[in-house]
Amino acid sequence: MPNALIPRRRVHRNVFILAGVYNLLWGCFTIINPQWLFRFANMALSNYPQIFACLGMVVGLYGILYLEVARLPERGWLLAAVGLLGKLLGPIGLLPLIVSGQWPVRTVLLCLTNDLIWWVPFALYLRDAWPFYAAIKSPSSSVK
């Protein structure tokens, strides 16, 4: 299996390069300007912008992980799976805030750009990369 390459390798590499750069840029912007979402959504500014800046740091760190998936797609399944899980949980956490009226609908921008647009490409990658991850987990199994 050392010479086997993941299907759609170039596409997956490009997706994770884009995801990595996007997350790094979003993270840096949010660290520097942690009130941006509150201003954009016409919400009261946060009394604790450090919390949103911390979110920016975490998102930025995910960018480094996505660049690692792009570097070696045959070995990135677990990192991408954790990333997709976060992208599923983000909208689940935002939905009650919007439905209850605590946050305005405009804040959905946060999940559109950070989460929803990445669901299909990440899921496709996970499907293509699964045999490689399974083979690494169980060296006696074969990649089909």
C-alpha cells in the first residue's frame, strides 16, 4: 500500500489547502477583531471579546491540521473526521440561539462559511480515505 494513492487526490488536496488557508485567515482576523460578528449582525458588542478571539485561535489551529491532510491525504482521515464533526456541531449549536431569538438570523453567516460549505467535500474525502485509514488501523487488511 505505500504506493497507493487516494482517489481524487488532487481534488482533496486542493480542498484541504483551501480549508487550511481559510481557517488560518479567519482565525487571525477573529483574533485581531473579535467583535466583527457582533457588528455584522447588529448585536450588542460582547463584554468578553476574548472568548470569540479564543474561538479564532481554535479555528486557526484547525487550519494547520487541514494543511497536514492536504500534505498527505492518504493519512488524514482522522483529522478530517474530527474537522467534519466540528462542522456538524457548529450549526447544531447555533440553531437554538437563532430559533430562540437570542442571536439574529444574520449570524448564520458564521456557519455557512465555516461549516456548511465544507460538508460535502469533507464527507467525500472521508469516503475516499476510509480504506487507507482502515489499512493503517489494521495492517493485515487490504485496500480495495
